[in-house]
Amino acid sequence: MGTAYDAVLFDNDGVLTTPTDRTVLVDAMREAFRAVGISEPTDDHVQTLVRPTVSSLRQIATDHGLEPERLWRERERAAIDAQLEQLKSGQKRPYPDASALAAIETPTGIVSNNQHETIENILEYTDVGGFDVWYGREPTLRGIERKKPRPYYLEQAIAELDASKPLYVGDSQVDVEAANALGIDAAFVRRDHRLDYALSNDPTYEIESLEAVPELL
């Protein structure tokens, strides 16, 4: 199969597999607080911990007299374990159209803002398919800073694949921004959970299903 692209990389949540339900993550955040001795965190702190910045994480840690690194380790552990249970129970699962990727002969990869261990668990516990490289974030404060829209992990994956013209497939503004930062093409998948989602930057392509990806090559 001839292709204009020499690699195709995919975001995971909302693209390859169903997003983790937010209530699952909120429960995991409460578990993380319990692990560091905080039995009744405020709802605001719980919600912030679901998707913090380094500064907001440090502020929460300061408010509770904790080392931010310790709080983040427990947060990541709780999130990883909660998502693993979702995978084992089949509640977090690949989208049916992910099977279309089996037709792709071009090298493929995953670049996600989820934890690297969670991506490894997805590859182990689902039939989402084989990928040549995969990157999730490190469970460290530096990992927060390197998340998309920063293109750090995307750039690492592209380098590992030795690709000069890759395509990145995602379902969010940060995916498009990460691709734009590297000057590469982006395909936006408008799934049901993105029907009313507005993009401030136009992707190269907008598709409704992963079945369209082989046609882009």
C-alpha cells in the first residue's frame, strides 16, 4: 500500500479506546487523598487533582502540608489502578472501528496524555492492535509539564519511528495543537462525545471513524 505518510500516530482515550468515566477518576482521586492521610478533601481539590497543572498540584500539596511529589505518585497510582479495573471489566474498551487499523501497513504508534503504564495495560488487556511505539506520560511532575499540547512525547515517538512525514490522529484541541507545533498533519475524530466540541484550530482532516484513516494514506 502506497502512502503519503511514513507513520501514523494515535491519541488513545476517545480515539482508540473509550474515555475513562470521570466519576471513576474522581473516586480514584479520593483514594489518592486517603493514601496520603487526607480523609475528607474538598470537592474543589478533588476536581483539580483529576487534571492539575504543576502549580495547582503544588498548591493543593501546600494546603495539606504534603510533598507534591508524594501526592502526585499516589494520584497516578490510584488512576492507573482504577483504569486497569475498568479494562479488566470491559467498561473501558476499544472502539469497534479500531479494527480498521489492521489494514495499515505504515508504522503506527500511540501518544497519549494518559499514564504510560495505562497505555501498556490497554495493549495487554485489550485487542486494540499492535503498535510499533507507544508513549504515555511519566508519573512525575515533569510528566505533567510534558503533556500535550506540548509536543514532547509526540516528537519522541516520531523520532523513534524515524518518520519524516507522520500523521497524528486525535480527538481534542491539544492533539491538533501538538501536531501543529511540529508542523505535521492532524486528523480529528469527531466521535459522539465530541459532537458539539469546537476547535480553535482547523485540523488537516476531520473524520467520523477510524475506518477513514486507511483512506487518508
